[in-house]
Amino acid sequence: MRVACCSSIWVGLDGCLSFCPAAVEAGDLRHNRVWIDPSLSDSEKQVIDTQTAKLKLRHKRWNTIWLIVGGFFIVLFFIMSTLGQI
């Protein structure tokens, strides 16, 4: 059986149950982890932690890419303004 998960990615039921908490945990907003069910097994918590780490790494990579793109355009606008083309 396949189900839709929180990010519109189709995954199996087990993948969805671990991906959704990982997606919330990977967000940049401050929050406490009190909403995770304490009855989860250690292996399930480990899966959530692993997926959280992967998502945080992906967020960090995208942030770095956009910082580089923004820096490039700042330098480009500076060069164009000193040459009088803006």
C-alpha cells in the first residue's frame, strides 16, 4: 500500500511515518521534541534521526548554493555600477 506523505512524495507507509517527523525536525524553526511518541522503539527513533540528518544536510547545501548565487550577483552589480552600466 502506498500513501502520500507530507511533502507530496509517494513512499511506503513505514517510510512516511519516519519521513514526516524527520521533515519537521529538519526545519530551521525552533521547537521542542515533545511531540514524538515516547513509545517508539529505539530503531524507529534512529531512522527518524538519520533522515533528519540527511534533510538538514540538504537544507544546508541549498542555503550555501543560494548564498553563492546571491554573492555573485552582488559582485556583478557592484562591477556594473562602477563601470557605469546601471
